[in-house]
Amino acid sequence: MRFLFHDGAGSDRLIADCALLRHIKALRLIAGSTLFLRNLRDNRLYSYRIAKFLKREAVLELIGSEEKIILPARKIELAWCVVDPKVIEKTMPALNELGVAVLHLIRCEKSQRNHRVNMNRLERIAVLSCEQCGRSAPIAIKESGCFEFANNNPSALLFDFGGAPVNPQAIAGKTVVVGPEGGFGENDYEAFKGLARIGINSPLVLRSESAAIAAAAMLAAYSPIHSGTQI
């Protein structure tokens, strides 16, 4: 079900201004109309009535709520070596829609030092994606270094040139590591030396973001369905 995000969703009375008010006007809602809000923390869908419009805001009154969990059927974790933050931001909605539960952003040899990931911006993009696709909880984002990630995820798979062709049994339920533009460096291979390598049977070279989307799609297709509630 389509909803809009408001951090205060659940309160008896809300004031809609700025971004939320623009959404309401774009949907051509009028006083008396009902809209649905989430705070993306408690899995509840809140129904609000637009009580009235003021000059630069709208007053919303709570009329009901229900627990309505809409999550991907599979719990997917993807690791991506940091590339240009603009590329990550552009790719984030696709990863959120494909059902990635956790995105690990890894600092690797070819991650340029001037690449500073704006976590607040990524989280905001994930929230907007949830409004579009209906997820009741956005993708979680974590940062780590190569050695730290490898130590904490010894069964992860390296998506790399020359890796063994992907098969459902090998990839199911695993975390896949995608390299940066230009591929992994020598220090990265040293950090990831204990991880198995997988690849796809293609003569074409993928951009880093294309590889991330491809890996997420394969995980969405092959990972086992988890036991979480899905509506």
C-alpha cells in the first residue's frame, strides 16, 4: 500500500509542512481526505484525515492504525566497495527495491580518499524508495574496512572476474562482495583471501553499480525465504 513517511507518525495530531505538504498537494488530496503514513520504525500503518489546510501547512488527525509488515521474502546482505558517492546514491533505490536488507559499504584499496559517503543522505534516499515500493523498513547501511568485514563474514563470496559460475546452492543465503571501479586491488585480495570467488559467464565488463544490482538480483532469486511476517 502506498504511504508517505513522517517521523512523528503515530501521534494523534500532526502538522504537514515542506516535503510532506508537497506530496499531499501532488496527490491532489483535499480536506477530509485520508492518507497513510509510516515512521518506518514500528511496522505500523497509520491512517490520517486531513483536517484542514492552512497557508503553508496542513493539519492531520489520526483516525486509525494497524500492524502491516511489508518486507522482502528473502533476507539479503550485500557488500559494496565504496565508489563515487553519487553512484551509490543513484543505485540505492534499486537495491532497496530488490530487497537488500543490509548494505555493507567497504573502504578498499581503490576507494578514493576524497569519497565521503553522506550516510544521512543515503538513509533519506532509502526512505523515499520505501514510499515508492512499499517496504515497511528501509535497507540498513553499515560501514567497515576490508579486513574487518572479512573477519566478521568468513562465508561471504567475492563477485569477481574469473570466479566460479554462480549456482543457486553456492550463493543462497550468503553475503556477496562487489568490487569498485577497476576491480579489487592487491591489498583487497589479501584481506579477502579466505573468501570464495564467484562470477558470471559473460565476456562483458560490468560497471561497479551494474555488478551490485546483478548480485542483489541473484541473491533475491536464490536465497531462501525467511520466516518473517509478510503481508
